[in-house]
Amino acid sequence: MKLADSDAEDLIAEANLKHYVQFINARSDEVTIEGLVDLIFIDGDHSYEGCKADVFNYVPWYLRPRGYFILHDYYIMAGTTTKVAIILL
């Protein structure tokens, strides 16, 4: 089951987490975050190069130490999982 953006927002509201979560509907290469955050979830470019760019553009600059960085569907391209997992370690 695929959730629509409004479904995800409704679930966050239902859990009383709205003031902790900001949904950004834009290309990952066009977004700038102010300050450090605890969790970044990106549904971006699924290619190896796209995933690698998202890791290097967000993790060193915006992710709080011990935070979570989640890439959606990064495993679609053959061989991507291993390469991105190595980058994240």
C-alpha cells in the first residue's frame, strides 16, 4: 500500500508529531536545511550517483551525530545497495 503525502501528514498529526516534522516536496538537490536534524528521509534519484550525492550533500552538513539518514528505494538499481551501504559506513 502506497501512502499519499496527505496520508503521511495525517499520520504525523495523529501521533502529535507535527511540530517535530517538516515535509518538503522538492528535488533533494534544491533543498537547504537550516541547522542540524535528527532524521532525514529522501525519496530522490535512485541511481548510484544520485544516492551518493544525497549522502554527501546532507549527512556531513545537516545530520546530527547519531541521527538517521534514510534513502527511499535506493536498492532498485543493481549493485546500488552495497555501494551506498559502504558510503554510509
